[in-house]
Amino acid sequence: MSKYLYLDRNTFVHRLDPRTKLLLTLAHFIASAALVEQLWLGAFVVFETLLFTTFSRSWKNVHKIRVILIPLAIMTLLSWLIFGTGTTPLFWIIKKEDLCQGVSSVFRSMSSIIMAIVLLSTTRNEELVQGCVKFGLPYRGAFAFSNALRMTPHLTGVAMTVVAAQKSRGLDLDNGGFWMKVKKTVPLVVPAILLGLRSADTMTMAVEAKGFGYTKKRSNYMELQLSGLDWALIIYAILLSVGSIVISANGWFAVYNAL
């Protein structure tokens, strides 16, 4: 099983400029943060996110993180139902405002996470770096961001390798209670940390050997070009961001009037 999220597909989302995909993802984050009380508009944002996931054929990666998405959605909804301050009774101790706010929050959190997964599923690390540089981010900052995305699955793979090695030596991680399993993970921590430090040290020597940071002016093998579809989606991302802020500031389509 691949540890990396990028999926090599020939879809129109993959062919979009990385700047376009970054702006679309940012627009969804802004809309998710701004449209706190707009239930139906939140449903539209979720529907749009599902369309992008389908067109990019990224459901494989969404399915991988279902063990995170489902508990997060349940806990978000329960938190609003338990700790909400609604006043309109709906059923038992559930208030209408709390239910609407909970569903709305689930919409926004799931939409944001899935859009981030779509971004990483359709964009290579080098494309993300180049897109960030085109936006004015210093190359060193973009390189650090790229390495963070690259090292996370790498360290996950290192941990999986250590677990497999220790199991082959007779370590039983499947049986026993909670505290017993915690004690059994101690032999895994030290080798995983050491292997991670070794990987970081090797990468540091590699980039220094190649003259990283020797000059501020860099040449690029990859040249980005915005197409007509890119421009259309960029305009849409701007309208989505500005529109969500304006709608939220004026209180239009508030969730309290949604049902």
C-alpha cells in the first residue's frame, strides 16, 4: 500500500495549475470558517467538494482516512448537541439551533478535510512548491512545506517497518490490555526516532551537497501556465471567498431560519 496521497490520474483536476488548486482549497477554508450559520450554503459547498472528489477520482484516499473522518463528524455533532445553547426544543434534550449548528459544523469540517485530500491527491510536491513560489513565498519556505508533506508519510513508513521488524522478533502487539499494549510500544519508539533522525540527516547532507541556498536566483525545470479553465476557477474561488464573508457578515440565510 502506498504511503503517499498523490494519485497518478489523467483528470482535468490533475491538469489544473497548482496555483488554481491552492486558491480553490483556500477558498473552501474561508467559506467553511465564514459560513458558520448558513446551513444550505454549507450543503452546497459540501456538494461541490464531492464533485471535485469524484472528478479527480480521489475517493480512494478519502476512504483511507474514513477512520478519522467518521469519529470526527460524530464528535463534532455530539459536542454541539450536548454543549449548545439553543432554546427551541426539538426532541428530548435536543434543541433545533444546536442540531442545525452541529450539522453545519460537520459539513464545513468534512468539506475542508476532503478538499485538502483532493489537493494532495492531484498535485505533486514539486508542483506545490512551484505554485507557492509563484505566489511570492520564498523558495526555502516552500521547500520546507514540501518536505513536511514528504516526510510525514515517510516517517509513517519507517514506523510500519519498525513494527514489522519487531513482530518478526516475537513482539506481540495484538494481545493484552490497554496499558500492556502501551508498554509493548516502548521498543518501537526508540528505533523509529533514530531512523527518522537518520533520514533527516541524510536529506540535509544531500541538499547541502547540491548547493541548496547558494544563490537566491533559481532556474526552474517546470514552467506553469494558466489556462482558460484555470482563470475561470480562480475567479470562482475569489467570488466564493468574498461572497461567503459578505453573506456571513450580513447574517443572510442564517441557520436559525433554515428549518
